[in-house]
Amino acid sequence: MMKSSKKRANTSVHTDYKSSGVSVEFGNEASKVLYEAAKLSWINRKGKLGEVIELFPDFSGLRAIHVGGLPKGTYMSLNFDGIGTKVELGERSEKHDTAGYDLFGMTCDDAVLRGAEPVLIGSVLDVNSLGVENASNIELVKQLAIGYVGAAKEANVVIVNGEIAELGARVSGYGKFNYNWSAGVVWFAKKEKMLTGYDIKVGDALVGLREYGFRSNGLSLYRKIMKSAHGENWHEEKYSGKNLAEAALLPSRIYCAAVVAMFGSLGDEPRAEIHGIAHITGGGIPEKLGRMLRPTKMGAHLEDLFRPFYLMSYAQEKGAVTDREAYRTWNMGQGMIIATPQPNKVIQVAREYGIEAKQLGAVIKKPTITLRNMGINNSEQKELTFNI
């Protein structure tokens, strides 16, 4: 067979990194935005454990904290978490300046569960794109930075580093700017102050710290119900003057600074005796309070709960969600529950930090959680009981 002398046409097209959806220039600019925001948080730990040492000033520079001279018996560990699907509420509302509060609330408030003080935090921001040519998303990154700074101040932590990655179609969602945001927080604790749950006693008061919104949990159910009730563009529906996405976007209240003041940081004396802490996130009161009580095989009776966020009641109605399921999914008004023999002192410290607090009930011997029902069907079932 004769070989053709015809040359193969050159059909290759010039490609570069930008053509794949990644802009090195926008990436550097976004990194600088978050670096400048992080620097504003360094004052939070100045003169304390966690004071930032910057060896040379640059968004890619080396930053560290000095940990020499820690008291004997000091432990250190890390917590990791993320915002989850709450980011879609921001995408649908075109509002991202509160996302940092949810990120820090999920990580820093978990740190105090064991009597630890969160000190420094770093995050990973995965985005679909920071923009191409003249269509930059940097202004939206600046919105994220606003929450970054405010949340760090409320949590009394410093931001030491972070990472931004453009992942294209690997990150998707609603609208043009989609992202996932997760973080890790480093905490320190004195061995004798750590909370194991074994100190909890029958009769200990259970003090609730109020949460006015969803925090960053149970939003998958909320979004499913809203889509079923109002269609794909459910966020355009108004309720109490706000669209259903923006209303649910209420940022998580950050409790850790107040709680650290209660049990005392590494160098401070306790202001209240704390026996246990439950952070009411995924699984609600039955799961998270149950986890706190499990070591002693005790239970709880809660007779004076805060009312749930009004959109939880709305979602219950639209989605035919039972009261029992609502308490197993959402916080229903309680962001944190603290076991203490000194409820008045706990409440006083919480109020100094602008947190609404009250005694919800007490620890009981029977290993069940019984609560006064505040769901939409409470007239039919005044109490709910959950096994631990």
C-alpha cells in the first residue's frame, strides 16, 4: 500500500492556564485581600498566647506564634469544619459578608466543648472561578473578607494563613460565584480544666445560649422544602419582608470567647464552674446534648426552652416536618447548652458578651432527654422524649 505524502493539518489551538478557567493574577489579588483581612485579626491575641510573628510581610510569607513557656500540662489540638450548604443562601442572595461567622462558629465553638481556648485559624477557600478578563469576582472575595475579620474578633482568634484554589466545574452551585469554605482551628487547654463529661452531676443546671438562626446546619432540609414549596427560584419568595434565602442567611452567633471567660483561659481564673458543654449543631439537642451526657449515663429535663427561629416553624409547616424531626435537625433556638452548678454566673458572663442566656432545665438521673415542645404542633404534644 502506498503511503500518502499529504501532511496532517495542524489543528492545535494555543492554550494557557487562563483558558482553563484559572487566573493567576486574580488568584494573587484574592490572596492579598484575605491576607490584609487576616492582618486585622492579629490584634486579637496581641500580648497573649497566639500573638502572631511575621518573619517577612507578604501574603505568601511565613507566619507563626511563639509557644515557649507554656504551663506544664498544657495540651494542644485542632478542630476542622466548614460552612456546608449554607453558602447557597449567600449565592442566591448575592451576599457573602456573613459567611466568616458561620465558618468560625462551626470551628471555634467546637473547640470549647473540651474546655479549650481556640487561638489561631487557617482556612481553605475552593472557588469555581475568580473571574476571567474584565469579569472579576474579587469584590465578592472582599465581602468574604469582611466576615473573616468580624468573626475573628468575635471569636478572639487570629488568622495565620489560608489557601484559595480555583477548581472550575469541580465547584458548582447557584449563580456565577460558587465556593466551599472550610477551616482548621488550633486550640490549647490546661489538663485540669479539660471537660470530659464525667464531672456532670444530677441537679446540674442546663443553661442555654440563644441562637436566632439556623447556624450552619440543617440547611439541606430547609432548601429542599423551599424548592418543593416555591420552585427552583424559591429565594425570590418573600417572608417577613426578606427573601427566603437572605432571611435564612442570619450568621451564626459565636460563643467561644464568652465560654472561655467562664471556665478561664490558660492564664485566667474561672468565673464559673462548668461541668459540660454541648454545641447544638447537626443532630440538634437529642444528639449533641445526648453526647455530652453519655459518659455519665444521665439525662436532662428541659422545661423553659428558647423559641425556634421563625423560618424553622415556616419550614415545618411547608414541609410537614414533625416536631420530633425538627428537634433532631435544627437547633430550635439553642446554640449551646452548658451544664453548671452555678447558672447565675454563667448567665452573667454570657450577658456581658451580648449573648442571651437562661436556665433551660437540669440534669436528671434517667438517661433520657425530655423537653417542652416548642414546635408547631406543641398543642398536640407538649413534651418530647428522646433516648440517649
